Amino acid sequence: MRNIFMKKISKNKKSKGQSLVEYGLILALVSVVAITVLQTMGGQIKVTVNNLTTKLQQANQLSQSAGAT
């Protein structure tokens, strides 16, 4: 009876360890994909942010000049 119980405990430990390894592999894969996407689209994101900043600055200048008149 004790032998059967010990086999079940051993099997549970193996499956828990296997699950942790699988989660680690998934996390690594997601990280690689995220880094690749950011490197690929990084230039376009920078251009978009710069355009947005310029337009906000222009809008701010317009609102300040309209308030001064």
C-alpha cells in the first residue's frame, strides 16, 4: 500500500515540474515575439510619437496665442 502511495506522490512531483518547464518555455517564446515585434516596428512607433508630440505642441501654441488676443 505504501508503495502505491509513494508512486502517486512521485508522479505528481514530476508533472508539477513539467508544468513549470512548460510555463517557462511559453514565457520565453512570448518574450522573443514581443522583442521581435518591438524591434521591427520601433522606427514607426518613434515616428508616430514624434508626430503626435509636434501636433500637441502646435495645438498648445495656438491655444496660447488665441488666449492672448
